[in-house]
Amino acid sequence: MVRTSPKESTMSPDPASPAATAETAENDATAATAATAARAEAQRKIVNRLRRAHGQLGAVIGAVESDAPCREVVQQLSAVSKALDRAGFLIVSTALKECLTNPENDELDAGELEKLFLSLA
């Protein structure tokens, strides 16, 4: 009688076996689903920031039209500028994450991302 150790009985299947191929496909599908969910969450955050900036810009226009004090207009304008900057940085950081997790994607390379990032500074 041949005894198998607990270590031998829990070993992974042969990489060429159908079970290993199915496991790899399942892991790839799970990773793709997670990446899609992360992209959707990042897009939601970007859109929220842009909507906030849109609302703040409306407040700036209203303040100028109603001849509001300079301090109020500049404060509102500063808020718009920061909201747009943050949206831009979030867009670039999302692209950087995509570039790192999916390097074969030819949409943007590291040099282009660096230029985009610096254009926000």
C-alpha cells in the first residue's frame, strides 16, 4: 500500500490538465471582472468631480452676474479650479493603473502619461 502525504494530496493539478486550464480561465475572468469594476468606480468618481466643478462654475457665473464681492468670486473660482485639477489627476492615475495592470494596451504609453500628468501641474 502506498501512502500519500497530506502535502502530496493537496498539490495543484498538472498545468496541462483540463482542471488547471479551467482554473486559469476562471482566475483570468475574475481578474477581468475586478478590473472592469475598478474602471467603473474610477469613472463614477471622475464624473462626480466634474459635476461638482460644473455646479461650482455655475456659482461663479452667478456670483459675477450678481456683482458679488471679489473675495467670493475668487473663492468660488478656486474651488472650480481644484475640482478640475483633481478630476484630471484622477483620470491620469486611472490610466497609470491601467497601464501597469495591462501593459499590452496600446492606448497610452508611459511617456504620454507623463506628459499628460505634467500638463496638469
